[in-house]
Amino acid sequence: MFALESKFYHICEVLYRVIVLNILVMIVVFPIITFPAALRALADMYQYPEAKILRPYLRYFRQALLKTLPLGVFNGLSFYFCLMLWRTAMNSQLLLIQFMTIIFLFFIIAYNCNLYFIQSANKDTQSYILLFKHCFILTIMYFHKLIAVLIVTGIFYFLTFNYFPLVFQLFSIALPLFFYQKILNLSPNT
């Protein structure tokens, strides 16, 4: 059970990495403008795992700080659009419109997350137009798999935010993105 090759040890190692990465993300995100760089550094840590956590994460964060500012502006605008769309849809009495809005909002969330994973996998690509195009295609291809992670994450947030705030704080960002990256399974330069 406690052998280095056991599943228990591997699960403990993954949980430790997720908790430490989540704490790092929460510290680095304190000024809200650094949120895109923190997500990109988290994607880099999952894409290129290293034995140590702190120094590689901070190195990836510094490298991504200026590269992710346009993505951050795009994420902010899409977040505002999602809030307006959500508000409008919830005022509608038709369940079909509400359902389609929720599916579309999941697509926007998946698209925004995929931007960081694709940018992490293709470090050579500097064109944002190509990044947005590849991300759209990837999101369409994997949406049927990724929606499960998004739904489970929503349920996880709903249950832990009020009833288990410590669990929410330790796992809120890094754990869903860990499973998200495992399903996406992008190899570098794909």
C-alpha cells in the first residue's frame, strides 16, 4: 500500500500537487489582472510536470505574464457576455432557451480554458488568430467529453462552497483543471 509504485502513493502525490498548485494560484491571482498568467502557468505545470512545484510554477508564471494579457481581455469580455446572456435567459419562461443558454455557456467556459492549454502545448505559436481558430476546433471536437468535467465541477462548487469551504479553497481551481487536462490530453506541439 505504501510502496512507491502503488496507486495509493500516486493518488496522494497527485492530491499534494493539486493542493500546492491551487494555493499558488490563489496567492498569485490576488491581483485579478494576473489570473490569465496563473491559469497558463497551471496549464504548463500539468503539460510539463516536474518534481518540484514552486520554482517551475513561478517561472512559467513570469513567462506567461505578458503573453496572456490579450487572452485575459478576451476572457473578461466573454465573462461579461456570459453574465448578460445568463441574466437574459433566466428571465425567459421557456425551458428550451434556458437549456440552450446553459449549453452555450459551458461551451464558452470550455473554449476559454482550452485557450490556455493550447497556448501551453504550442509554445512556438505566437499568432492569436491561429490560437483562437485551433481552440474553437478543439472545443467542438472534445466538447462532448469536457462537458462532464464542467458539470461535475459545477456540482462540486455548489456542494463545497457553502458546506465545506476548506475543501473548496484547497481544490477549487487546480483539481477541475487537472481532470480537464487529462481528458483533453494535448501533447506538446500538437
